[in-house]
Amino acid sequence: MHPLYRLATAALVALTLSTLALPNAHAAAIAWGTPQTITGDSDVDTTGLLVYAYNVGSSTAVLSTVTVNGVAFQPFPITNFPAQPSFTFGSVTISESPGFLFGYNVASSSGAYGALSPAYRALLDGGGGAGIPDTVTVSLAGLSSGQQYLFQWWASNAANDINVTTVTGSATNAVTLDSNGTNTAGGLGQFVTGTFTADGVTQDITLTGAGNSPLINSFQIRAVPEPTTYASLLAGLACGGVSMWQRKKRA
């Protein structure tokens, strides 16, 4: 069935994200934390320095910049008609090959979802996913090789009307999010953070489904530690080394 059709199902809704090596692309290993159930604005990580953050959704919805816990998420609209295989905004490209991407409206007004702040709900109201085959690649550009980054992303389907169950097979570094822990309208999904050290100026992250569409609502990438702090640390170590060398020379 076409992934845009709403499916009346109470099956466990989950999302798996993995990093896979792709030709001419960088996919440094990501050390994932433990997935957490969405609770409130403080879920949004503010560690380090924000590189960019995006709010994903259908272009038919009114997407605007959403600020949650001080982090501004820029709109990343996905057009369904005509469908397209990739969309690029700023330094991020979300793509599917050879199929097409789809934007979803997964909002609700009830349950725990309805109790979230208006800004947080706006961040989770929509999402993006794949058609068939059910794989989406999120390509992050504008990175610095050797810098450590934190990547945080959300999967939440409060409407509970799209079957996005996903399964990974041989992926060695993967994480699975449940996009509706109660499988009822108004139920909340999960978020997770992972860290990686860039091995180039790009990082590809693959969302893989199993017969259904994966779902990503929003994401952010942050430099940790901040580049200025990292540079100061290196400078301090260099100065310390010079001072030690000079003391040895005078001795």
C-alpha cells in the first residue's frame, strides 16, 4: 500500500536509523545514547555549539522556524505533488533513490502530545519519510574533519495513523526509536543523541524501513566541544609544550 495512505493499525511503531558506508560519501561511526521518550522542551540538547537544526514536514503545512529550549529549527518542507527524490536546504540534503520522498502530517490534539508546549508540538507536527524502497539518506555537509559532533533526532507519530515499523538487518551501529509508545492517538515517540568524529566535510546517515516508510520529524547537529574551545585547548597544549622545552633548554 502506498505510504501516504493512512493505515488503521495498533502495531508497534518504530524507527531505525543506521549509518552505512556509501560510495563517495562519509559515514563515520556514531556512538548512540539510549533512546528517550519525549517529555518536554528540555529534551532539546544544548551541548556545544549549534551548527544547524531543521523541522521536517509536508510543504502543504505551514512550516516556520520553531525555537525550543533556545534552539531554532529551520523549516525543511517536503513536496508531495509532484513527488521528488531529494530536497536540499542549507547544508542538508534528504534523499531517496530510486523512489521519492513524502512529507507527513502526524499531529494530534489529545493525550500526552496535547500537553506539550506549542513550540514543541510544532516541531513534531510533521515529518518526512520514504516511498518504496523504504530508505532515506540524510546528508550533512559543512562539517570540519576531525571535529566531534552531536546529532539529535526525533521520531514521533502522535496521530498513530501511518505504519512506519522498521527493522535493521546487518547494520553494526544502529538505533531504534518507537514513534508512538502507546500506539494510540496522542501518544509520544522518542528522541536520541549520538556523537561522531567527522572523517570529512560530510556525514551520511541512513534511515531504513522494512516494507514501510521510516519517519523523521526534526534533527539538529552541534559541535562538541565548541570549535573555539577545541582550538584554545590545542593552543594551550602547544604553549605548555614550548614552555617545557624552553625550561629543559635552560637547564
